[in-house]
Amino acid sequence: MKARVKIKKYIFSFEGGGFNFVFAKTKRSAYTKAVKEWEDGDKLVVRKDSIVLCTEEIERSAMSLFY
């Protein structure tokens, strides 16, 4: 029986600032999905080195920028 890979939440940054989230099974697929999702944004270039698994603490810290 094949093991199931869970979908996880990743956070990433854009060149020049800003961040967003993406859901994917692996870090590699998270990057691919993020690039595809933001390919139309001329100024929104995904930084490959910024993609990390998003923990509750990381998300809370990132979202605190809005309050």
C-alpha cells in the first residue's frame, strides 16, 4: 500500500518584499505552484530560497504585521 503524503501549508516571500501562502505536498511543488500562481505579476517574483513549512508560530508572526 502506498503511503499518503499530506498537503502542507508553506509561506514564501517575494523579491522586494511581501509574502503569501501556498498549499502543497512538498517544498518543490510549493515553489512550482507559487510561481505559477503569481506568474502574471511583473513585480511579484517568488524567492525560491524563502519557501518554508508554515508553522503556527511563523503564521502568527507574519500575520501580526497586519494588526
